[in-house]
Amino acid sequence: MSAHSMTASTPRIFRSYQGPNNQMPDCPVWQVIRASMAHPELFKSMTIDDGVVSESLVGGDVGCSNPTRHVLAEVSALYPDRHVSSIVCIGAGHARTIQIPQSSLIHRFVPTNILEAMRDVATDCERVAEEMEAQFEGTSVYWRLSVDQGMQNVRKAAVTKNLEEAARAIADRNAVVGVKYIGGKARKPTMQQLTGVRRCPLPSAVFTGNERYVSQVVNCIMGPDNERRVCVIHGLGGSGKTQVALKSIERTLDRWTDIAYVDATSRDTAESTLKAFALAKKAGETHQDAIRWLEQSNQPWLLVFDNADDPDLDLPSLLPVGTNGSVIVTTRLRALGDLRRGPGSECRLGRMDPDEAVELLAKKARIEQLSIDEKEAAYGLVQACPPA
């Protein structure tokens, strides 16, 4: 922080890379550390000189003790088209944790205003942390790890669970929130919210297994903006093609400004859905108008053809030309795999793993814990089912 304008709460950022703005001069690391430890009442400020202008700096904890918002703003400026999987914030303690008895000897050596400043720092940290928790509520992307008064009464299991969930979010690296939204910007409504076009269904509440296929589809369709990706999911009827597609859409929802979910059961249903999309976007009155709109759009869109099992569908004629956007196709026709584009773009679903099948059966039956006899019977049942 500038020693002369701490109330502005605008930190000075030292980078090892070229930042979007307010680039600080290159200087030795020890000078940066000295500046971060300086305090108006305890340690003298550190002067940084770039040869033209010199500036006195003090530690950021004085006016910006929790820089999370500034970090998110930096990420938004550098990587606007990417996604965030986890934000981990490590705190130093809540305000009520800093309690020094009046009889303590520390009062004889440390001025009262310094002790009050310590509490103000903690209060400011928690204020920002609470704002972040409210902003990312329900996304499982923000994790605040801090110490609070009374932690001795918290069971180890509760703390361990929180740490395990945070570690899992870091390891999985799922695309949860678009970078463009982490700064608090309002999300642009998707096509389903703006129009009467058929909504994209939610995946089944008992969706089980096939995680490797979902990851494959997500990695395929989340390609660069200037590279068309076409992921073809094919397999026998009932193998879970649609559920894999819907789960992949759910995980990448923040990426797309428009999602066109097309019932591709027949040529008529496909054209009808695309026509409704064109009308909703005020692009025309035919399915060709919808295709042209997608071809001309420079925004990230997703086009989904579900149940494209009719050999007479002529799916290639319904695909927009160009390099923008991504496409998902679910079909029983293996020949449509020739439409694939991009790495991992052909996803062939086979028979469900026996363990996954038993888990799905238990969920459907609403049984939380199977006995040994029930498990044996369940394995016998799923193995006797058809391959699909």
C-alpha cells in the first residue's frame, strides 16, 4: 500500500509478469518483503524507486488485509475466457480470536492503537471473506480456511471433511465458474432463460458412473474459441448417452452464451426445434435462419443433437459451418462418428461397470446401504441384464 494514501484501499502489486495495468518497477525480492512488513506504527516504510518516481510503501494489511477481490480482478483481466475450479483463501483468524486481557504485559509495550489496528485487520479480512462466501454460495468453488475462537470444540471430523472437499475441488479441476463472472458481474441470461425454446433437461438425480465419459466430453467441447469441436457420443440404446451429454452440459453451463438443445429424433423434430431457436433470436423463421445465426455469432455457443438415430436425418446439413461453437451428438449410429472434430471427440459408451450398475440400482431403489446378501443378489441381477 502507498504510505500516503492508505485509505484508498488500492494495493500496489509486484509481478513477475506483465500485468494489465499499474505495473510496479522490477526490484529485488528483499525490498518487496520489507515493504510488505512495514507498518506506520511499528516498522518504517520502504521506498521503491524506478529511477523516475519514488514511492513509500507499507504492508497491505493496513488498508487491504484481504486482497481476494484484487486477485480475482487480476485473473479476470489476464484470462477472461477461462474457467475457475477452486478459490482457496487462507485466513489468519477471526476478529474475536484476537483477545488480549487488559492485565497483559503487552499493553505496557504496544500502544493501544496498534492493538485496535490488529482487530481492524481481522475484521476487514472477515468482511471480505463473508462477501466472497455470499457471492459464490452454492457453487462449491470458494473455500475459506481460517481459525476461529472456539475451534477447540469443533470435532476433527468436521474440519477434516471441509479440508477433503477443498482438496477434491483442487484436484478435480472442474470448470465451475467462468472467469468473466468471478468479479461479481451479472451473468448473461442463457437462451433458455430468454426464450420459449425447449429447455435443456437436467441430468437424472440418480446419475451414476460414466464419470470418465463425462470428463472426456467436457475436455472435448471446452476447446479454444476459434476451434470447432464436435463430440459424438454413440452406443446402444439405454447405455446412458443422453445422461452423459446432459451432465457435460451442466458442468460447462457458464461457458456458453447460448445453448440450442435439438430433439433429433427425426428430421421434422430437428427442423422444428431450430426454427423455434431462430424465432426466439429474431433471426428468421426457418431452421436455415438458425444455422446462419450460429455461423455468424462470435459468442461461445453449444449445439446439442440428442437421439440422432434416424439414418435419413442428414445431420451434416444441419451443422453450421465455421470454426466457432461446439457440438454434441448422441446417437446409436456409429457411422456418425465420422463427424467428430477435436481430441477425444468420439465417445463410445459400452456396458456399465458392475459396481456402477449396482450403485445405480441401489439409488433407484432408495436403499442407502445394501447388506451382503442384497449385494450378491444385486450383482446377479445386473449381470443378467442385457448389455445395454
